Amino acid sequence: MQNLRLGMQNRNGEADTAGKAAYEPIRLYIDVLNTFHNDLMLGLFWQSMRYISYFYPPRDDRKANYAVEDLLSVEKAKRLKQETDAYYLNIYLGIVDFIETNHETYHLEHESQIPFTWTIYRKRPQMRYTLASTVIREILWEVYPVGSYLPSLPKMAERYQVSLITVRRTLEVLNSLGITKTYMGVGTKVCLESIDMDIMGRSEIRENLRLHGEAMQILALTVHDVTLHTLEAAKKERKEELLQTIRMLRDKNNSILCIDILMDFISSECSLATIREIYGKLRELIAWGYIFSAVIAGTGQTEVHLHEFICQLENALQADNSGVFADLWQSFIEERVNFFYKKFPLWNTSRDAVDEEKR
């Protein structure tokens, strides 16, 4: 709270009306984000705002070029930039003063950066779905091949560092999806059975598919620049490991595994800790696309063949062409998002229903 008050006072301790400038840009951002109808994106925005608490210095290279017709004039946009920068600068200078004055008293030089943690809120307990996502990925990667049995409940609890009740609840989820089948006194067998379209009527399935779709939408908006940044900063040996992993996909026509490779690479190699956290959480949600793929397969449709795409990725990496590699992913993710929206516009339907009720 003390730090927040710094933003409302000038260097002489007097009230600073520039603090009011924070409200307008936040409204602008929210208005823009609302056009995506993506609750996951809004949650990420608010948690990011809470994390940074508006404490960052102004950027001289930021341009006031976001005027749109009569909604926000260029003149007002420039004034808004000046007021906002003044607000941020006030807070930033206060924080710098605090650090310089107290770093020895509180031994701040030994303190590491407070990590950003993205909490994804669900209507139901979080842990079972997080663990289910992990197990699904491992099954698809054949850590647990079809026909094999999962480890015992105590071993799974130990391996994934969760309670026995969480393991039981996770297996209930996996069994309900036909991914596994538990035999009393024998164990839990990996099945990967086809999923009937009727499963779409279940609220928990609709919720996970909604989160999958929203995660894919966020990925479509960010994947190009994030991939480019991560690849250009990665060490040569890690790029080679990425190439070898992508080559493993030649015999697996599975888009979820394909995306999982990129998400794993970014969430472990990106130089930005916040991006690593965000893409790690997106990786979990994107794994729920298995349901989407399985339902599509249950209707007799097949995945788009990925051989050409994988070859293009290999060629781009071998040529050390990060730009082409990022472009390929951008196009691929956008196509997947469009296909998903066309087949399962779940959140749009529910949102429209809510809006209709309000009217």
C-alpha cells in the first residue's frame, strides 16, 4: 500500500493528479481485450497488472499511434501518453529512492525477483485437471503406451507430488474420457478409446474445451514474436535438440504433440521468466485439445496430415531461419484456432445466452 501511495504523490509529497491518468489506458486496454470474448485473456491481463502494480519506467519509443477514427484523436492519444508516463515515472522514482535508501538495511541486494504466477481459475478443483493434462501428454508421448498400466496410486502420488485423493480424482477424469479404464484389484489401463459426441453435454468437458480454445487464441496472438525471441536467444545445442524432437513427429500425425514441442521449448528456454510461466500454463490447457481431436475422430474425420508442416519446420531450423520458423507456427496455430471455432463455438454460445438473458 505504501508503494501505491507513492504513485499519488509528487516528489515533494503533494497530491499528484497525474495518477488519474492510469484509469484511461486501463479502460482502453479492457475495451480492446473484451472484443476477443476471452475470459482467460482478461484474467491474465488483470493478474499481470496486479503483478507489475504499474511500476515500470516510461518508454521513449512508445508511439501514440492507437487513434481510431473519432474514438480517440491523435491529440488526445499524445496527451494520454504524456499523462500516463508522468504517472508511471512518479511511481518508478519513488521505488528507486526506496531501494537506494534501504537496500543495505533490508539486504535487498540478496533478494531475487518475485516470480510471476498465473493462476487459472476453474469452476472445479484445479489440481485434478492439471495432473490429468500432464498424464494425457505423457500417454500421447507413449511414456505410458496404449495397453500398458499406469503406476499404482501411491507411486503416482509420489511421482507427481500430490495427494492420493488427487490421484483418484484425476483417474476419475481420465476414465470418464475413455483415456484410461480402472479394473478393481488390477490397476488402471491406458485405452485411448474414441470419444462420443454426447460427451459435449457435460459441463466439465465444455469448460476444459473452452479453456483450450481461449488458450489457443492467446497463443495465436503471441506465438510469432515469442517464438522468434526465444529461438534467436537459444543456444545452438538447444536448437539442435529442438530439431531432433521435431523429427520424432514424422511418425506421429498429432497436432497436440506438435504444439507441445514448441510450448515445452519456450517454457524452458525463453529468457523472460513471465513468458516461461505463461506458456507453461498454456501448455497445460492446450493438452485438453485431445478431447477435441478424439471427438473429431469419433465422427470419422481425421487430423490434417502434418508431414509437410514438419518438413518445413525442419528446413527452417536447419537453415537457422528463425523468421520463417516463427511464420510457420503463426499460420499453423491460426488455422487450428479457426478450425476449432468452427466446430466448437462453446464460449460464444454460452456468452450469447447470458447476454440474451440480461436483455
